[in-house]
Amino acid sequence: MDFELSDDQVALCDGIRDLCQGRFDIDTVRGLADCGGVDRQLWSELVDTGVFSLVVPEEDGGVGLGWAEAGLVFEQLGRALVPGPLVGTLLAAGVVDDSVVGLVERTDGSALVEYPDVIDALLVLDGDGVWRVDAAELSFEPAQSVDPLTPVGRVAELPQGDEVGGCYGWVNRAVFLCSALQVGLATGARELAVAYAQERQQFGKPIGQFQAVKHKCADMYSREEVARAALYYASCVLDAPELADEDRAVSGARILAAEAADHNGKDCVQVHGGMGFTWEIDAHLYLKRAWALTPCFGSLDEHAERIAAMV
Amino acid sequence: MDIRFSAEEIAFRDELRDWLGEVLPTLGDPPDRDDWTARRKWDMGWQRKLYDAGYAGINWPSEFGGRGSTPTEHLIFLEETTRMGAPYVGMNFVAQLHAGPTLILEATAEQQARHLPAMLKGEEVWCQGFSEPNAGSDLASLSTRAIRDGDHYVVTGQKIWTSFGHVADYCELLVRTDQEAPKHRGITWLICPMDLPGIEVRPITTVAGSSEFCEVFFDEVRIPVENRVGDENDGWRVAMVTFSFERGTAFISELLGTMNQLAEMAELARGIRRNGSTAWDDDEIRREIGHLQAEYDALWALTKRVVSQAQRTGMPGPGGSVFKLYYAEVKKRMADLAHRMLERGALVLAEGGGDEQTGGDMVASRLYVLSLSIAAGTSEIQRNIIGERILGLPKER
Ligand SMILES: Cc1cc2nc3c(=O)[nH]c(=O)nc-3n(C[C@H](O)[C@H](O)[C@H](O)COP(=O)(O)OP(=O)(O)OC[C@H]3O[C@@H](n4cnc5c(N)ncnc54)[C@H](O)[C@@H]3O)c2cc1C
């Protein structure tokens, strides 16, 4: 057993982090809110780096890595707040030819679709399988998203679409990738809070010297580390399903990652005081993205139920 | 990132399982909580069985009589022994998990030859004499005084919260040897035999009604200088070595025992009938059980990360503080949930108090968990450690 990152995995994380710092700095990311969340040029850089074809086998033109690597990469994307239909596009790689692919669960009545203005196609998940709907077939009523980096549009009724094959275990994989983004968000929010706690002075000293602030930061770190352990464990199980129950591992990661991202987002606002309540400071972006990612593919209660049934 | 066990690790596990399968049925019933003579016999007897089978000092280097196993094998050992219901390390805790490893790194060859084999065979109970009435979280301010008199230290002062102090043969004792030096630089780490004249041990009754820990009074106790571990006034550094072990693997059996307890609780919930349904039919109870399981699974994964770090670097990683902080809170929530399920039943302690360490009685457990955020560094101190040493926030002082 060696549950630490391999050298290759560390190099992969570093590479994606450098890419994010270089091409998705926070000003660029904020700017993406004005173009529906995706800039084709930047998106193609993610495509060229192999972000979306990570788990596609090499013989099919992919990178040929596993879910462990996909999780690490998505963690970095979450940490940098990179927007766009990342989860749908990764799952769709090797299955459909579109380059910006949304993903949504079929529900009765209307559906909220993320990134309505930029997707080429929408994949719809339901109990019978996965269905491709061309973006041209969709007409959206405008809706105001809570998260400026996750624009949404409402579709009165999702078309049936054309069935796509080769979509084994998509729900768990989508949940896993959302969780990875959220662990990254928890990290980003914690880093922002700690940096501010070091720099902001009140009563003649850095606020991070006050225990009420220091201990909040310590709790942020703890949540993040526990969620990360759950995420890495889930990724190992997705890569080797014979090891343990996949549903339990994924649901566990889901719950802890969603809670860590939510709590760390709120704590990050709090540590910033009045600044934390402004649009200018990035704290709200972590929190809002965390919120946008939570109600996807089952509520946290449903995931808790799924685990309870196995205790 | 690979959680799979290697072929050697699996071979190790299978051999261990076979042995446990043979030996555990021969052990008989565990002793009563308050029968200390029987408890000593039980704990030391188990240690001797481990020794005879080659499992004592599982993670100690082989040149010191240990098995020299890897951190992963150590984890497997703790996992299997807990899963199969083997005795807990009990009063061998300090010898096996702190004092032994500290002696291996810091003691002289004579000290090692004198104590390590006896620890492995289950012939010596050790206790930890660090905390004092006025030196708890601020341990370095300790004031138990040791004055050099020829080839002895003459020790006067008081220790408190000394677990197993009333049954111990030896104590890892921190004393002040330099009154003038800054507080961290005047401390010395001594091996103190507990039968020396001038030592008085008074058990303290815990909230659980047991007497797990004691006050220990020292009145001009003469401890030979040859019992010093490390240099004079270098005891704080030696104590830090001791702590790194405390925060490393010490909680593995605890966590696994707790997971067994959660499974028992789920069983119980399915059985408790109220108003025509069961506790399990209560959405909140069921979901909280699922939620707790998710957190324990995550803590188990975190443990594997800490162990993997230890395997690579030789020292447990900072995950130990995170683990301790998080675990204490989750375990308290579990105890509270048990009590919501038990309703009026939560008033009744099982006979004999139950085994509050690893399962069994949930009412006793609700009391025991109160100590988890206090012992071995309070949660507030863990948060300081994380904030200052890991996150780099400015120190308080
Ligand atoms: C079950 C159990 C077994 C133990 N076994 C042993 C043993 O075998 N050997 C041994 O030497 N010791 C033992 N201890 C002692 C334990 O290590 C101490 O209780 C612990 O370090 C706290 O010290 P204290 O009790 O003096 O509390 P204090 O240090 O007085 O703390 C009181 C409260 O103040 C808080 N506090 C203190 N300083 C700060 C600070 N700087 N910032 C914020 N909050 C602070 C604490 O977190 C706590 O909530 C044991 C304790 C327990 C409960």
C-alpha cells in the first residue's frame, strides 16, 4: 500500500496548477462570466492538455490514465475556479464528438441546464441510459444563476435525444468529479482566508494571531484534508472496483467534499469581514460554485441514505 | 496512490489471521473494569502471547527485538486484531507506543537492554508522568524539580492525570533540572521506577466512575543519573519525539473499534421499536448513521495517508493532528445519536461500566468520549498546532 501521490501524479498536479495560474488567473476567470463561462480558445487549451481525455484509453486517442488522475486534475481546476461544463465534457470524451458538452439529469417538467449559451450538445442522464441532445434543439428561458461562473437556462421539457452507448457508471463518476472540484474549492477558499488572516491587521496585529480566526482556519484545513482523503479513496475504488463498494466510497466523498466546500466558503467570507461580503473579494465565488455543484445527481440526504443501507 | 496491499502484505495478513483464529478462542472472558490485578494479568498475558508468536513490537526495529514491520504491516496488524476482537493494548499503551519507541531512538545501549526486551515480553507496565497540576497544555512550564546529588537526581513535586500510574512499574518522567534557563531548556527526561521510596500514588475517579489515572507525588525521590534519557536539559526535545508517536498510529484501534460500534448501533436502531415503527425508520437517525459512516470511512482513508507518509519519510505526517481533532467531534456526535435512540434507556449504565474503549456499552462511551478532546493535547492545542505549524499563521506569543 502506498496511498501517497506517485511522482507522476505530483507532476500532473503541478502541470495543471501551472496551467491554471498562467491561463486561468482570477481576472480571466471572472471575465469568463461575460461570455457564458467558456472561451473557445482557452477551452481548447484544456482539451489539448488532455484534461478531458484523461481516462480515455491511449489506443482511442486519450491519455490513458485513471480516475485517481482525473480527480487530481479536477481538484486543481476547482481550486482555480475554472468554469465551464467540465464534468460533462470529461465524461463525453470518446463517446460523442462535441467539444463543449453539458450534462443534466432528466426530471419531470422543466430542467435547469448549466452553461446554456456555450454548449454544443447536452447529455441527459436518466434511468434508461444517456441521451445526446443537440444544442440547436434546445430553447432556453433565461434564469439568473446564484453563481456568476455557472450560468443556467431553463428548458421547458428536455427532448428525448439520441441514445449514446458506452456510458458505464456515469452517475457515480459525475458525482465523483463534482466532489473533486469541491475539494479544490475548499482548498482555494482556505488558502484565500489564510492569506488574508496573515496580512490584515486589527488591534495592532495580524488577525490570524487571534485564536478565533486561527482556529477557524485550522478547522477549514481539517475538513479539507478529511474530504481529500475520502476523495482519493473513492478514486482508488473507481479504478479498482473489486477493492470496495463503489457506491459507498463515492457517496462518502460526495458528502464530505460538499460540506467542506460549503463550510470553507462561508468561513472564508467570515474571515474577510466586510470585505468578504463584497463582489470584489473572491470568497463568494468559492461559496457559490460550491452551492452550484451540490444539488447534482442526488441530494446529500440521498447519499447518506445510500451509505446507511450498507452499515 | 495505491491502497492495495502487496503480495507480502497479504501474506502477512493471512498468517496473522490464522494465528488470531487459533489463539483468540483460548483467551476466556475479559476481566472486570475495576479488577486491576486481573486486568494487569490479562493485558500482560496478551502481550506475552504476541511476543511468543513474534508479533510483539510489530513496528520496532528487529535489532531491538521487534518484528521490524513496515508502517503498512503495522496498520494491517491493528486492523486485523481489532476486527477479530483481540484484546486492546490496554496498560501496555505507554510502553509499546511511547516509551519503547522513545528509548529506541534516544536511550543508551544499557537502558535499551534493560527495558526493551521486558516491554516486549509484557513484564513492565509504563506510565507517562508529563502533566502537572500547573502544567497541562503549557507542559513546558512544569515544575517538578530534580536536584543533582552525586550520581542521583533528587526529585520533588507532583504529576497528575498519570494513566495507569497505580499499576505501573516505570514512569517516563519529565523534571526540571535548570530553574534559570528558558522553560523549554531546563527539562530532563528520566526513567523512574515506581517503587522508589518517596513516591505516593493516589487514583483519581473519572467522570465514568473508573480510576484510569492518578496523581503521583514525589518527595525527595532519588533517581540514579544513569536513568536519564538524552542529555540533561535536553528533555523537551526527547518529549517531542515521544509526542510524534502519540499522534501517529495511536488512534487506529480506536477508530476501527468505533466503526464496529456504529455497525452495532445500526443493528440496534433496526431493533428498537417505538410507536409501531423502529428507530431506523426515523429519517434523521438513519441519515446521521450514514453520515457518520462516511466520516469514519474518510478518517480511515486519512489514516492510510498518514501511514503512507510514515512509510516514505520515517515519521508520521501532520495528518495526525487533523485526525485527532476531527475524530473527537465525530465520536461525540455518535454517542449523542446512540442516546437519542435509547431514549430513557440512556439513563442506565451496563453492569461493570462496559468496555468504553472499543465498543460495547454506549452509555459509558458517551462519558468516555468527553476525554477525546482533552487527552494527548486538547482540541484547542491541536488547532494551534495546525494553524501555526501547518498553515503558518503567526504565533500567539
Ligand atoms: C483520559 C486522560 C488521560 C491522560 N493521561 C495522561 C498521562 O498518562 N500522562 C500525562 O502526563 N498526562 C495525561 N493526561 C493529561 C492531558 O495531557 C492534559 O489533561 C491536557 O494536556 C490538558 O491539560 P490540562 O488538563 O492541564 O488543561 P489546561 O491546560 O488547564 O486547559 C484547560 C482548558 O483551557 C484550554 N487552553 C489551555 N491553553 C490554551 C491555549 N493556549 N489556547 C487555547 N485554549 C487553551 C484547553 O484547551 C482546555 O480547554 C490525560 C488526560 C486525560 C483526560
